[in-house]
Amino acid sequence: MPTFHCLMTIILSNSLDKCVSVKLAIELDGQQHYTKEGMTYDTERSAVLAGYGIKVVRFRNQDVINDFNRICKQIADLL
């Protein structure tokens, strides 16, 4: 089973330049992102990034664990 570290290594080593050039931020969200405070913080941060023209794409940690290939394809499609 792939790990989050593995996913980030793939993204950073293969796609970082593309993520920067297309202004894409990829977020992997764990449980803390689904609390009231977490959702408020994420909304505020996403708004700041949007102000710089950066699109934020979020994936649940569980989705990455359960369907790694689909998540990688979705990221690749955005690049």
C-alpha cells in the first residue's frame, strides 16, 4: 500500500515544476481538516491562495490509501 510520503515524493520529484507553473496546490486532508476549526482554517488559506491565482485541490487521506491510482490520475489530469 502506498504511503503519503510516497505520494509526496512522486509529486515533488516528478511534478513540482508543473504544479508551480499551473498554480496548483495539492492538499491531503486527514481528520483534523473536518473539525470546525480545520475547515475554517482551510477555507481561509484556500482563499488566500486563490488570491494569488493558485487552485487548491483536496484529497482525503482515506481516498489516497484506498484508491491511490485514481488520485494520481486526477492529479496528472490537472497538470
